[in-house]
Amino acid sequence: MPLSKLLDWRLHALVIAISLISEAIGILRVPMGPGTLLLLPLFYAFIIGVITNPNVTRTAGRFLPKELSQAAGPLILLSIMPFIARFGSTIGPAIEDLINAGPALILQELGNLGTMLIALPIAVLVFKMGREAIGATYSIAREPNIAVISDKYGLKGPEGIGVMGTYVVGTMFGTLWFALMAGYLTSLDILDPRALAMACGVGSGSMVAACSAAIAGSLPEMKDELLAFAGASNLMTYATGLYLSLFIALPIAEKLYTMLTGKRQAKPVGAQITDNEVSDTPREERPEQNLGKTAIVMATACVVAWIANTINGSSLVEALPGMLILYVMTMIGLVVTRYAPFYLPGVAWVSLVSILMTLPWVPGNAWLVDRLGAVSFLAIVTPVLAYAGLALSHRELTMFRQAGWKLILIALLVFTGTFIASAVIADLLL
């Protein structure tokens, strides 16, 4: 996308306005039975973003060009990077606690299997779904999981329809669902909050951000520790999640589907896919491919987060060093992503860079951590959700309508099963 569109002042001014309004509303706590539903500023930001999306409402379309919605898409990934760097800055100082919790961090990844163990039988036995249930329930349906289904079955088949249905629901509502679910479960005080924080790591970057922010908002006195555990878990997901899905989750889903239905599709695994099928795969622009362009747009995203931080964070002057540090950490991570001899997602490298820079034995660690303390976790996530609401396209809205209510319910069961199973495993090991 041209740099001029990504820097359109109207888009960023709108996101700043949405973020400031959302931050001014603050955190609302809604009693629900034995627990409390936590409504965070990021929730309002997403809703306002959707309402002002020219693809969603005709009124917004009269005042805002649809090009703004297109430009908001790449900004989601870019604007989440400073939060990931802030994430990593909590892991470094807490490295000893994380090492002690090592087995819990590793084995809670098996909670991903909770997706199919809960959702697949319901999809097959209750909703009478076919093989689309395999694609819809074998994983949380982020981009690497879609690639697995695309390679094995193609995205035009029932398995592809299933994984894309869960993906679209996750794109539109997954972040909010994780935030609401995490905040409510934390208020019940049943599971160790560190276990809940670890369970946040199974999602995408925006899901992790919203989920961990909700838990930290419920227990501000444990904020740094909880965010450290969530960040470490997310790194572990990047390292093992794809292989767990490919070699364990998907074969189990196949066997479970066969047990429940007594039939299999004759289409061989590894079937060839067409160019049209490949083009249907959701692809995010990789920011490390054009570092000069990314550096400029990233600076703009950091300015938006910096301003959003003024309501519930610190003043512009006080937060400036922290935001500059996050910007530098982010760009270093993206440079490493570009030139590393092996590939890891940019968010993983950004997180690793911030971890290394804030380890207790690194010179200047205390100064960095102190300056970063002026940057609020919740505040810099709020613009991300505003961009996400504005970025919803006609394609995603159409797929959402076509997915049907069954896939919506199944997708929410997938998210719930993954989160709860991961949290329970981590809680037992802790």
C-alpha cells in the first residue's frame, strides 16, 4: 500500500479521537452472577471503530473514504508492535520467576487441544456439521493454522470453509471475546491469575494484548508479573504452536471426526491447491520487507499511542522517553526479522529484543524499566482496537454473513475451550 495512504492524517486523527474518548470512559465493571464483567477502553474503541467504518455504516461512508478502512488494515500489525515490545520489557526483569514456572509454560500449550475436544463433538453431533468441523475446531485459526489447512486440503473445500469461518469470527470478535472472558474468569478467583495470563498466550497478537490487559486491569498490583507470564506464553506459542497443530491437533481431529461419524473424505491429504485458493488466504503485509517505509509508519503509530497514553497513563513529556525506547526496540526487532538466517514472526523478534534489553544483568536495565513505566499497557492497546474496527472490509463482512450462526457459536467454543484448557493445565502445574 502506498505510504501516502498509510500516513493519511484523517485516519490517525480519527483513531486518536476514538482512543481518547474510550480512555476517558475508563474501565466499567458489570456484576454478573458470582463474577464481574470487565469492560475496557479497548472494547469501546473497537465498537466505535466499527460504527465509524465506511464499509459498515452508510453514514460513515458519507464522510470517510473507504481507502481509510483499507489503510487501517496494515496499521493493526504495526501498532501492536510497541505493545509487544512493552510486553517483553516485563519478561526480562521477571526471568527467574518464569524459569521456575518453566514446566507450566511449556505444557500449558497442550491446552490448544481443548479446541477440538470441546467444540468438534458439538459441531458434529449437535449442529450436524460435516468436515468443515475439522477446519473450524482443530486450532484457534490464526494465519499459520490457515496455511496448514490450505496446504493439506485447499481453502475451497469444507475444511477450508471451516477454518476461514473461525478466522473471520476471530478477526471480528475474538479479541473482545478473549478480553471479556479473561476479565470475568479472573474475577471468579478460581484459577491462579498467572495461569490465566499464560492462557492468553495462545491467541494472536491482538488477542494476547486484550486478554492480558483485562487480567492486569483486574489485578493491577500483579500487573508486571501477569504480563510477563502472558508474553512468555505467547513466545512459546510462536515456537511450538504450528507444530502442535500440524502433528498432533489435526491428526487427532481427523481421528475424532472419524469416530463420531464413521466416515472420511476420499480427497487425499496434500491435494494440490489452485492459485485462486492461495489468493483467498488472509495475508498481512510483512513490515520487515520495507524497513524505510515501516520506520515512518511505525513512528506515526507510536505517536498515536503516545497521545492515547495521556488520559490514563502519563503526560506527553513524561512518557516520551518510554515511547522512544519502544520505537527503537520495535525497529531493532524488525531489522533482525529481515536479516536473521531463519524466520520467526516479527512480533517474536521484537519481544526477544525487549527481553534481552531488560534482563537484570544488562547495563542500564533499571533505567529502561523505569522510563517504560510511564507507558500504560492498556492505553497503547486501545488504538490497536480502533484500527481493527476501522479495518473490517467487505470481504470479511461477507464471509461473516455466509459463515452462519453455527460457525459463530463453534468459533466461540473454540476460543473458550483453548483458553480454559490452557489455564487449567497451567494452574495444575503451578
